[in-house]
Amino acid sequence: MDYLQISNLPIIWFLCSFTVIIAALQAVLFIRAANKATKECQIDPEIPKKAFRVGLVTAIGPALGVFIVMVGLMSAIGGPMSWLRLSIIGAAPTELAAATNGATAAGVTLGGEGYTLQIMAVSWFAMALNGAGWLLLTGVATPSLEKLRDKLSGGDTHWLGVMSAACSIGVFGYLNVNSIISKGFLNGGPVINMGNLVAVVSGALCMMALGRWVVPKHPKLAEYSLGIAMLFGIACALILA
Amino acid sequence: MENNNYMSTWKKSCIRIGSPTNILAAFTAFIPVLYLCNKFDCWPETSLILSAWALTAIAFGAFYIVEPIAYYASLGMAGTYLSFLSGNIGNMRMPCASLALDVTESEPGTIQAEVVSTMAICGSIITNLIATTAAAFVGTAIVAILPQAINDGLKLYASAAIFGATFGNYALKKPKIAVFGALIPIVCKLIGTLPAWLTIVLSVFGTVLIARLMFNAEQKKKA
């Protein structure tokens, strides 16, 4: 058997399922906790339902992206490992980088000549070790992050709202620009990814237009606005770039 | 309302659920590779594993610390556990949580906001698990019959489009902060040689700092 056949054995699927099940189980436990909080604090039961629906629906677009990327990843690291890795922390490029580093450390290329079972094991270790970084840090240090947020907000709820928004704006500003500008002046650039530029700008403009003119008249559409804006951004990128 | 009293109960139950599951998943993720090495007697040399780990940690190590801190104010406690176990934070968890907070008009820092972002993130996790599980079983067959354009569009542009749309949503509500939120990373990336983690730190905390200055100025005007 070659390494890819072994990586697709039924037993590997089974062993990978433990971690996927933990991710699902955690979500179920948090749903239960949220339902309990809804009851105890007399929150309108429609509100969490609506929120759940927003998550379920808004994630469809990006999840389809994950779906297609995963099919590509399966040919590189096998089905079960792709399933495990893309069900938890670490997006496809991160996992590919870790798997490739496993091959690089052994002086071969991922899936290329000399990529033996032993080297595949190095790739698998590298992915698991990398994911463990985020999991252990948040598993252990999240209560300290809460304290940090409390300190930064100083108990002022008005400022806390502004701060949360500013954090998100900073995060998404970074994510957007990072997907557009791939090289800057000091490393031989600037190199602009035109497709992503079109997707970002048209997605943003569509969302702003929906928020300003459409959603106030049709409030039901609010739940689907991100999904609509995303599809619009993808379509524009395909047509214009 | 008794909501504020419930907040500490809520946080305790978040830690009780989130901490063991995240730590456990870090370990169960090793089960397949341990089986592989054991069953096929293909244990690699430890030095190989360490050097592969080192290569990976150079690229991502700073993110282990920077990302949880930078995303915490938006994700909250339950959201942090959920998002850092299930991943896809920028392209799924945060957009879903922020839209849900918006649609339900929930104020940050309240128990309702915690419940709403938790439920939205859980909903998105269910969708994601369905997608990855479907991909595992029927993915290859489906991708083969999809038109190339749909394939490319979703693969290449889905993330950028939802990043842009989420930013647009904030830009509508906080246009002044959004200008700086875009300018800081543009400057960092145009320079080109700053490490990614530093660009995230400057983008997030720079934007928060500017928001604070604007907030202070507004408070002064009011007073």
C-alpha cells in the first residue's frame, strides 16, 4: 500500500472522528448552556433561535468554500486527515503549510518522490502540534483574556461597545488588506491580488447598500444580508478580475 | 434585571465546558498519527518532528497568542472557546456573531449578547461540520460536476468577499473608525516587510487606540 491508501483506511476515519465529535459536542454543550441562560434571564426565546439561524445560514457560503478547498486537500493529505483538520482550528493553507513543513524537514516535497509513510507521519505530527498551539492557549488562558478585556473596558459598557466594534474593524481591516496586498514596497512589490480586491470592495459596497437602503424596508432580509453580499462579491470578482 | 448576577454563572459554565474540550481536542488530534506510527512501525526520528514543528511555529507561533487576544473583545468567552476549537474565525465565526448581534440589537457586554453570539457561532459550526463531512463522503464526485467558474469563485474569492462584506457592515455604523481600520493595515502591508503578527497587533490595537481618542473627544464635547 502506498501512503495515500493507508491515509484513507477506514480505521483512520474512525480515529479522526474523535476530534470531530468533540467539536460537535462542544457546540451542543454551549447551545444547552445558552438555552439555560435564556430561561434564567428571561430573554425572549425567539432571540437565540434567530441568532442560531443567522449562524446556520450565513455560514453556508464560506462553508461551501471550505467544502471545495477540502476536496483539493484530500488529494494531498488523504480524506480522514482533511476532515479532521478542516473541522477544527487551522484553515486549509495553514494545514498545507504544516504538512509541507513535515516534508521539507525531511528534504522531500509533499506527496512527491521519497514521501514515505514515515515522512507522512512527520506531516501529521506537524499539523497536530500546530493546532495544539491555539487549543492549549485558549483552553488554559481564556479566563485571563476575560480579565484583560474587563481591564481595558474599565466597566464602562458604552466604551465596551465601541471597543468591541473597533477590535472587529481592526481584525477585518487586516484580513481584507492581507488578502489584497500580497507584497509591499520593501519586498519587491507592491503586488495586488486584483480578484480579491474586486471581491472585497464589491462585497463591502453591497453590504453597505443593503444596510442603508434595503434592510430598513425589508427587515427580514437582514439575516441573509452577509450571504447576499458575499455572493455578489464573488460574482463581481469572477466577472471583472 | 438579574442579568448581571447571572453573568458570573454564565462565565463559570463557559469555562467548565470550553476549557476541557479545547484541551482534550489538542490531544485527540494526535490519535491518528500515533496509531499510524504504531501500526505500520514508521516512527520518524524525533529531530525530524521537532524541525518540522519549528518551521511551522516560526510561521504561526505568534498567532497562538496574538489571535485569541485580538479577537477576544469581539468573540467573548464562549465564542473564544468555540472559535478556537472549530476554526474558520475570520470567514465564519466573527461574521456570523456580529451579524447576529446586529439583527437582534444586542448590546455588547450583556448576557443577551453572550447568548446571541454563542448561538450564532454554534449554528455556523453545525453548517461547517456538515460541509466537511459531506466533502469527505461525496466531495470528489460533486466537485467533478460543478462548473469551473463556481468552483473557482468559491475557492478563490469566498473569504475575501465575506471579509469585505463584514467590514462594510461596520463601516456603515462606525465610518470614522473604519477609515483608520483600513488605513493602518494598508500602510503596514505596503511597507511589506513587517511580520504578519505585528501587522495584526498594529491593526487591531491601533484601531482601538484611535477609537478611544475619538471616544474621549466625544465625551468631552458632551460634558
